[in-house]
Amino acid sequence: MTVIACKIETVKYIEFAWVDISAILENKRLENKKWVLYNKYRQRRLNKEPLLFLLEERNMKPIIGVIPLVDEKKESLWMLPGYFRGIEAAGGIPIMLPLTSDKGEIRQLLDTVHGILLTGGHDVNPAFYGEEPIPECGDPCRERDAMERELLGQALERDMPVLGICRGIQFLNAYLGGTLYQDLPTQHKSETEHHQKAPYDIPVHSVIINRGSGLYYLLNTDSLRVNSYHHQAIKRKAEGLEIMAISEDGLVEAVEMPDKVFVWAVQWHPEFSYQRDKNSLRIFEEFVRKCT
């Protein structure tokens, strides 16, 4: 059976090996409604018969899986509200994913969402890109590194929309074979502010946007003022990534995978600035639109 649409918000399902589609669509209860058929093999109970899903597109919002933030000291998973609220303001429904690197569990999670948001957080383990840690490198979260490695691999294989923020751009680059500055004050001395103090929704430096990039076409500008709160950054860009924006001091600030439906990542923090900065909101909106 062929997948015609992949939006998994089930209104009802009818479990048949074969079914007369025209008879279902003639049902009076379905008149004047826009439906999409979704066929998928899935093992249920004692058989492996395909399920036919009827999905109502009207008023359906995409579900975005958000990578959890991890606090080892408190043994807790948590979330900054800006990630959720930015997605909600753009028309999506955010859910925080569990911390797991199990292939089967991640496959099931990706069956349930329409896009992935890679959040900020811990430093990426330098071993991931073939380096030894320097003293200024923060402690990694190995569980999260393992989860994102498996999840990102499966998401890219599915060509699922992905948006990375801060650590998200760093992890994406490392996953694809690039390297990172482990500590900017040590390895990339600059007068440009990259680790601002609160409030975090205030822009502190400019980025130059590459003409021809997805970000340029979205925002229709070749420069942008952004906030900044990071001490690591892309050092050697991975193959497969195209640069969308560069900071005043030459750091990569935004990338895309042009051969994918939507894989963008930014070094700044639109989750802090989306309420006062229309361009930050437009990044969330473009991401959610691609997830629809």
C-alpha cells in the first residue's frame, strides 16, 4: 500500500485488508469535508493487516517534537517556555520528547510528530567530532548526545523538517562531520558579544545573510540584528550544510541543508525574541509551515 499523506492525527480508522474507498467517501457523515487517505502497514493485535486512516485536514496543526533539556543534578527533564510558545505562536503544537536513544522508541516517536526542534543546552561532547576536551569545555550530557544522534539520523532519513537552535546548530554540524570551537573566548577571541547578559531578547550583534539562502528569501534582507548566548560555535563546516548567515567576526550563525525539505539551524535564540522581533517569529512560522 502507498503512503498518500503522513499526517498522523487519526479521526477514525477502519481495519480492513481491502476496502471500497468510494463507498466510504459517499457516507453522508463525510460529505463536505476534506479528507486525506493514509495507508500504513502496522502490526496490531494478532494480524499485520494495513490500517486505513481518514484524516481531516481542516484545523489540523502540526505536532513538533522538542528535545528535552536535562538537569543531571536535579535528575530532571525540563523546558524553556519560549520553545513551546514560539511554536504555538507559529501555529504548531509542541510536545517534549522523552530522553531515549532506543531506535524503536525513536522510530515510534517520529511516527507521531511532523517535525523536530533541536534545543540549546549542554556542550556537545568533543569526542563526537574527534577531539579531546579542553579545560574550558563544559560537561556533556552523553544521554542527550546519544538520543540526538539516533533521532537526527532517522529524521534526516525520513526528510522530516528540523529546526536547530544554539546547541542545535552545533550538534547538526558535528553529526554531519564538522567540528566546533569548544570555547570561543579561548579559541576565537573577538570583540563581538556572543554571551550576553539578561534580558536575552535584546539584539547584541549583526549577522550577514547570504543572498540565495533560504533565510534571505524568507526575510528579504541581507543583514539582521540578533541576540546571542553561547560559548561554542561551528569551526569547520560539515559537507552537506550551506551557510545562511555569518557574524561580524566571521562565525557561522545559520546553516541549511538545501537538499532537504527543511533543515535549518541558527546560533542565536529566536525562542527568546519571537515576541518582539518579527523575523524571529517568521523563522518559527516557516518551520511550522514546512511541517504542515
